[in-house]
Amino acid sequence: MSSLLFKNARIVDGSIDRAGEPCDIAIEDGVFREVSGTIGFNADETIDLHGAIVLPGLIDCHVHVTAVDADLRANTELPSSLVAYRSIAIMRGMIDRGFTTVRDLGGADIGIVQAIEQGCITAPRLIICGQALSQTGGHSDQRGRYSTQPAGYYRDKLGAMGRIVDGIPEMRRACREEIKAGATFIKLMANGGVSSPTDPIDFMGFAIDEMRVAVEEAGNACTYVAGHLYTDDAINRALDCGVYSIEHANLIERETAARAVRDGAVVVPTNVTYDLLAREGARFGLPPASVAKVADVLDAGLEALSVLHEEGVLMGYGSDLLGGMQPWQSDEFTIRGRYLPAQDVIRSATLDAARLMRMEGRIGTIAAGAHADLIVIDGNPLDDLSLLTGQGRHMRAIVKDGAFIKSNGLR
């Protein structure tokens, strides 16, 4: 593999509130070899950045790369081959926006991961849970009120975000099957949701013992459980069971945020999806019943950002967009920037995202030994977070594992 040397780069990773002093960045065999003031390294290619800002490759902690249609019931009916091909375009858009690692919260399988790793497609590094686990009638049960289809009807469809699991033996088997099939964590639909037909937001998902079994099985496999959670009661219930990663958390209260810190839990807000759904959900194919649920969580989610920040909760960047909404992935930066310091918003997609995903030191940082993922920006996003939006148009270069995805006038 070729080697690279970037000279006179100024690193912004969210660790401090200003750009770092100019430094050199040496890349070899797909990883950062050395990062320091001046490096004597005979690289295959040397590029002088003349003080340009460099960020680690961005991380989105909550995506659905196989959600090619915002109507998730319609998505489950699509041929798996069509879903796979359309997901390629979705992932290409993500990496073109500077996201070099994404965590899929339900839908993507090991075949897509291997296609990326084997170089078959250009896409971010993909971390998967396999299919999310839902109880009958819960979030991910897309059968509708009057359907008589069996619970396993969508089991083998790539367009299905989840599978239906009821009872402790089924939960144990489902967790073990997903891990066997390549999942690196378990996802539970532990609350009602917007995009499913028969579960209001405040519905609880799963019995306490079912969730505890999932946490036990994840722990046995040296991993964790992420929970789809909106309401404060549901979040506390999940924390009681040992759920680690709280997805959404729109209705979390201050006391529970403080508890999450004590319990070592993390939160992934996903406000861009509600902002967009409130404005244009019907245009993107979201069913009317789902559009009507958006108001229940939109404003509260924005208010929760400040509460989570003030209580010191570790937050990751998340978008959670579906179908044609995917191009708005980067708008989460500017939405959060209205409530949080730019430094913290950036860190949620770099250092904090890596920590949340238990990949600290491997992604989200420009440091020796980490994957050589970086983006070169025109301007400083600490001063203007919109530089991280616009479909990557402000990004002069995007590098993943030491290889250029984009190089605009640098070479």
C-alpha cells in the first residue's frame, strides 16, 4: 500500500476549542504512522497543506443504510437485491460527505460489511447490529393493524430493519443468531416509535426480563446493547437492565441524564430526522400516522440537547435518516450548533463517537496507530459548522484507510 505525508496540517478534532499548530501527518499501510511537528519520512506522495484544517474522518453513530424507502413497510417488500444496490448509493453519499465510519442500527448485514472490506464498493467503514429486535406490535413490526402475516414474514428480507422476538428463549436465540451472523452489538426496540404502525411513542418495548437477557447475551459476547428509547420512563427502565447506548432520548429528563452519566451509559440524539420529517415527511413517503407522531418528539429533542450537555452525558453524532432524506445527514451539525459549542458538536462525530462505539484510538482521531481517515476542509468548522454540510463541497480531500476518496486540487 502506498504511503502519504501531509505537511503543515492544522488538526481540529474537538479536543480543544481552536485549531492545532501546524504539524505533519505520516500515513503508511492504511494507518497513521506518526503525527508531529516535523516528520522525516520518505513517502510515496507528499502534500503540503499550507496550514489547511484537517479533521479525522467523521463518524455517524446512527444510520440505516438499507432504509432505501422512508415507508419502512414498503421497504420490507422490496427485493433484497434492489435494496443492496440502492444502499450502495446511500453509502457513497455518506463517504462523500466525509463520514468514513457509520454504525447501522438495524438492517445492514455481514454481506454489506464484507463488500466494503473487500473493496467491492466505496463506502464508509460499517459497524452493524444485524436486525434490530422488536416485540410483536413494537417498533420494527411493520405488519400493520389488520395483517395476519406470521411474525417471521420479513425475517430474510434485507429491507427489514428488524425481526420480531417474544419471550426469553426467543430473545436468547435472536441475540446469539445476530452475533453469529456478524453483529458487533445488539439493538433493542425498547420504546414505541415514529415509523411503525401500531406502537405510540410512549409504548414500552419488551418485558424487563427480556431486556436483561439481551444485556446478558451481549455481555457474554463482550459487547453491548443499544436501545431505541424516547420517553424518560422507558430510558430508566432500560438503564435498570443495563442498556448501554440510548438512541434518540428526546424526552429524557435532567435527573435521568445525570443517572446515565453515573451508570456509564451514552446517548445518540438524532434531531435532524425529526426536523426534516416535520417539514417534509409526507413528500418522502412517510405514512400519515407516522408524520403525526413527529410532533411528540421534535421540540423535546432539541431541548434535551442542552440538558444532556449540561449533565456531562457522552453524546455521539446520529442522523437516523430514511430513504430520500439521506442527503440531509450533515445538517445535524448545524442543528446541534444552535444549542451546543461547535467544539462539542465536532467531538460528537470524532473522539466521543469513537469512545461511544468502543473504538477509541482506532477511529475518530488523527494519532499513530489509528485508521488513516481524514478530511481536509476549506475554512475552520469551529467558526462555521456549515462547512461540514453541503454534500462535502467544502472538503478538499477525503481519505479512508490511507486511500483518497476525493482529492480536489491537492495532488
